[in-house]
Amino acid sequence: MCLFTHIRCPLHRYTFSVRPIREWVENVCESKVLNLFAGPTKLAVDELRNDLNPEMPAEHHLDALELLRSYSGDQFDTILLDPPYAFRKSMELYQGMVCSPFRQLKDELVRHLKPGGLVITFGYHSVVMGRTRGFRLEQLAVFSHGGAIHDTLASVERFARP
């Protein structure tokens, strides 16, 4: 069974700067968190932060795929994926720097997630990691921004395969 949450809130280019979204994600995260597209907002969780933009407060400023391929530290309990939702957003938010191919990113992050860990993904899709990678959808949150603005979806998927 999947828990469904609906929250009305404004849209902002930095997802976690919106208080209702930030509070929701802080409540859902478990233990040690890898935030691959961190942006400027530090979360009230134990997070390792990465952002391609060197001006953002983060421990790493690498392409997300490059970080996953080179990282040799402990596995994480939660991995946050909040990439630009479209090519145009990627070009705008990262000053023309194109982000990792998302499928490769998803395939690579599994080895950095503890068995039973969570992947929380923000975007326009409700299932991201999927059963073929050993995940099951536990929660779906819809953040409604009003008017003709697309809703933001957040999926919470648990790594079911040890």
C-alpha cells in the first residue's frame, strides 16, 4: 500500500527552499542522507551534499554521476534526487552545464544505498527507481503550486532487494 500526501505550496526554482516541501522531506528522510542535487538549502538531516554549481554550499561539486562513480564512503540510508526536471531547467539552473543521464544515475546509485534504504525523487513522474531495480513505492506526495503550473511529484521508494 502506498501512502498519498497532497500539499499546496508555492513553486520555487530551489525545491527545498519551500517550507512545506522542506519539512516533508526532512520528516521522510532516514538517517544518513546523500543529497545529489543539493542547491542552496541545507536540510535538518545528516546529509552529504553535492551540487554541480561551485557556488552552492556542498561538500562536493561534481556531476552527480561522476560523484556516484568515484565515491567510496559508507552507504546511505536515504538518497535524494531533485535534478532539474527538464533539459531547459538544466540549462537555466546550471548555467548551461548539462546534468547526468538520469537512467545511468539511477543504475549507479543502488550500490550506495543500504538494503532497505530510501530513494526520494522529485520531478514529474511517480515511479522512478522501479521494481526492476528492486524498489517498491511507499509514498507519493503531490505538491500543488496552483494555476497552470505543473505539480511537483515526490516518490519515496524503498530498496527491497538486499
